[in-house]
Amino acid sequence: MKKALSMFLACLMLLACVPVMASAANITWDNVAADNSTYTIPAGDTVTVTGTRTITGALIVEEGANLVIAYGGTLVIAGSGKLVNNGHISVQRGGSLTLSATGDSEYTAALVNNESGVIDIAIDTFCALGLGSYGYNRGTINNIERMNVKGNLSHLVKIPADFSDSYRYTETWDRQDKTVNFDVDYFMYQAGSEDLDYLDPTKYFGDNKTEIWVENGNQIFILITPEEGVGDWVDTGRMKLVVNGQMLDSKARIDNDRGVFCITPTSAVTATVYSTQYKDIEKLFEVELPRTDGYYTITKDGDVDVATVEYGKTLSFRVVLAEKYDKSDYYVYVNTLYLEPDEYGYYDVTGPITVDGMSTAGGVQEDVEITVMGVAPNERVEMAEGIIGFIKEIFDVIKSIFEYFIDIFSGLGSIGA
């Protein structure tokens, strides 16, 4: 008996030495009366709302905690109440989350979604930020389009600061390392604005700030410009903007301008510039393609007024005569050098142009000027051809008369002999 008791006591002591693992609390709020106190959901806990809960004080969801508004559950943040989220809030299908200011108070009920906070809004929910309520979002709100926003909801947007970037730049035959400084500015417009004059100083909110608050759905234009006179050769149109880890598509560009992006935030945004893929930059030449009523010049890329040619690449173009000028015998010069077309009618700038002619290798390495001479209306060409034909006929008559007298004088010489 004593031996058995001793073993039992030993087991109890052993169990007392084993650490007890605390499990996360799962709490259900069901028709809890409204109060104005502060309630905190600690990390590791999950609180599920299945009935109705009205908060006029503060509800704080800590990082690592969960607040679930289940089917049939309703959470109302009323009056001067505040919902502060550092964890995860899930508004499930059939649930309801409402921020509703009361009385004549302005901007009372508040939603504060901090950087670590995530709010998921399922389909078929009722979520609303009512008039007089406000929200500040530094984190993630998924499917915010399912929230009826009538109050003031702003998202934190982090834009890039002014920065420097290094490039390998072709200016001569050698590749040069150059560092270019870039300025980053931004401009904001109200939601749905069709006015794309983003340089309007009355709507300019720059001043080198990298964190700004943007109202939900409003537009923000980010403008990236290289330092004047140093980075003019940099094609900022090749740069990309990364927002929350995702590369923006071409629709983010405005009027195809280089270095200008547009974002319409519906959640917190962190934007960075991505240009690593384009470190190896070629100098670009813009060549004006002349045109008149009688002709126009065209490249293999199509009918444009200005052709863009990379350093070292060949420029190919041809001349197209208008219908009433197609009898012209014209001449083409590039930088005063006369060119002949190839079998397909294209004129090729294949290399540097010198006093001795043009190189057959090396491509464009300087500014190019195209000159077309001799294009005239068909009636003028026909008139000139007629005049030339008339002169030729007169010349032929004179030649015949001259030859006739030669024959006569030659005959007289024979008689005298």
C-alpha cells in the first residue's frame, strides 16, 4: 500500500514538472450590450461575432489576432468608437461591418488599419463607412469595392524618393559608365477626373515627400524625370513601376508619356522604380521625315513624322510620290551626301558619313537630315519635257542644216580638184 501511494505521489510530482501549453482562446460575442470601454484581442486569440456587437469605445485587434464576423454577425462601430486592426479581420459571407457616426458629429467613428493589418471582405456582405466616419489604411483591404464608402477613407501611399541610377551608355564606339540622378514628383486628382494636365501647379503636392495620404479612389500621378542636361539620353519610358510587388502594366502610363505613371489606390501602396533590366541604354536619334504636298518619306516601321533610331542601327526609308507628282525625277541626300536607292526603293544609312562618303558598317552615329530635291507637279514636268523636246527638235534641225552645208562644201572641194 505504501509502495503504491509512493508511486502515485511520484507521478503527481512528475506531472507537476511538465509545462502546460496554453491554447489560443476562441471567444464568441453574441448579443453583448454596447459599452464605451476598450477591448483588446491579444495575439493568438480569435473572436467570432455571430450576433450583434456595437462598439462606442475602442476595439483593438493585435498582430497575430483574428476577428471573424460570421454569417448573421453584425459589428457596428458607432459614435466616437474606434476599430484598430493590427491583425486579421474577416467579414464572411452574410456578415456585416459598419462604421456609423451618430448625431451631428463629424469624423467620429474611425477605422485604423495599420501596416500589419489585413481586412478581407467576402461577397454578399454589408460593409459601410458611413457619413461622418473616417478611416486611415496603412495595410491591406481586400475587395474594398464591396464596401460602401460615404465617409472619408484615405490610403497611405509610399512613393519613391529621388534616386540615382548607373547605366552603360553608347555615345561613341566605346561604352561609358554614367550615373544619372532622377527627380520623383507626384500630382493628385479627384476620383474619376478626366483632366490629364498633371502639371497643373494648383494640384501639385510634391516637395520630396515620400509618404502621402490619398483618398480612396483618387488618382495620383508619379512623374520620373532625369537630371536636365545629364540624363537626356535615358529613355525613362522603359522604366517600370512596381506597386505592392506587382509590375504595373502599360495602362498605368498616361498618354504614353515617358516616366509618368497613374495609380488609383484602393489600398495602401508602396511603389518602387524598376529599371535594372534596362541598364544598358543606347543613345536614341530622332530623325525628321520630310513631307510636302508632292511626297512623303516612310520607314519600314510605318508612316510617322519622326523616326527614332538607336545608336549603331541602320535607318531605312523610301520616298513616296503623290499621284500628281509621280513623274518627278528626284534626288535624295543625307547630310549633303547623295544616295541611290536599293532594288526595293529604300535608302539606307548604314554608317558614319564623312567627306569620302558613307561607311557600310556602324549604323547611325550622328544626327541625320534627309533632303529630297526635284519633286514637281506633273504638269510642270510635262512642260519642262516639252521645252526640252522642242529645243532638241531645233537642235536636230540645226544639226541637219549644218551637216547639209558640210556635204555641199565637201562637194565643191571635189570639183576644184
